[in-house]
Amino acid sequence: MPDDRPPATFRLLVVPGVTMDKWSRLWSERQPKVGLELVPVEVAQAAALLSAEADAGLLRLPVDQDAFHAISLYTETTVVVVQREHLFAAADEVTVADLADETLLLPDDGVIDWTGPAGVPGTVAEHRPATTADAVELVAAGVGVLVVPQSLARAHHRRDLTYRVISDAPTSSVALVWSRDRYTDLVEEMIGIVRGRTANSTRGRTPAEPPAPAARSTNRPKPATGQTGARRSGTNPRTPPKRRGR
């Protein structure tokens, strides 16, 4: 009789800019009976969906530490997206100070934290785009420049735009995140994959019980009669030495 039950599935939220190719392949190798469902999600909706519908997520920090566990995986390089004719295009990299004369676009889904003592460099554009994609369109229109993690600049690549690394800008980190009340063996499997553990690693899993030691034999071999304590082969220590005649 065919099994009509749906196959087991691990739902993983993925924010824009995160690449899953290698981790997806390892998952299919190690969990062939559990499908990996990648759910694209915007940064603003990630926390709500993670609490209600997903097993884990590859999200950007910070997250609510009271509600979620997070393992930081990597920190991205920050870049500025500009038109190809912009002065920055001639440089290898720029600094935050170089942004002082620029108009910065700050999308609602932006992930670069400018709340430090120095604040936002340059002038903030009056129009706040709803998404990074909208902000990229405005950069192309000459409205301003956009500061994002490098992966987002690549994801929104256009032939009329380029980007340059900002050597001292705030950065964005990606983490594996899951609800504190929804930890499972499959979450542990994903932790192992993103941390680079081998398939045979037992870390985080219940190790197999070691085999019971083999019973020791109580039948010890008895020494040969007359040989215990012998000083030389063929000599009986109990026989007194013969006296030599005078």
C-alpha cells in the first residue's frame, strides 16, 4: 500500500544575499529522507515567520536573544553602490569620511547600523525607499549612493552600477537562528553543516554506547611442577649443593 503521508521537511528561512548551494548539497547527502525547503524572507518579516512557521533561519544579526538562539557564521564586507561614472569608481576602496559629501539612501530594510557615535555620514536622502531593490533603482537614477553588505550589491547587480569596499564602515553578520523552544535533532544537523562538522561527528548528538568489555577468563594456566622460582633451567633449588672432597 503506498504511503500517502507528506515527506518530512526542514523549513529554513533565508534572507537576501545568503548563498545556500554548498549547505543544501550537504543536507541532501546527510538527510536524504528530509527535504530542505528554503523560504526567501525579507529582513523585516524574518523574526515573525521564524517564531511561527520555520525550523531555523539564516538571518542577519542582531536578533532578539530572549526569543532566539543564534550562531554567528560570518561577517560581510560593506560596500557603497554608485553609478559607473561616479568618482568612487576610480578608487580601489573608500572610507566613511569619503561619504561626507554624498547623499545616502537608507532603505527601510537596510541592515547597516549607523547608530554609533559618528552617526550617518553625509546627507540622508529625503525619500526613504522601502526596499534595497528600490534604493538601487534610485542610485541608477542619480539620487544618491547606497551602503550595503557586498552580497546584496552582487544580488542587485546592474551594468550601469558598480560598488567599492568601504574599509572602515559598520558591518553585517549572518547567523543560523532558531527559536529557543523549537530545538530539534534536525536543527542540530543544520548546526553541524554550517559549522563544517563532518558527517561522522558525534558532537551535539547522543553518542552510541560503547561495546561491553569481553569477559575475562578465570582459568589461569598453572605453572609446571618443580619450575617455580628456578634460577637456572634444569636446576632444582630445593636440592642442596654437593660438597667437594678435600
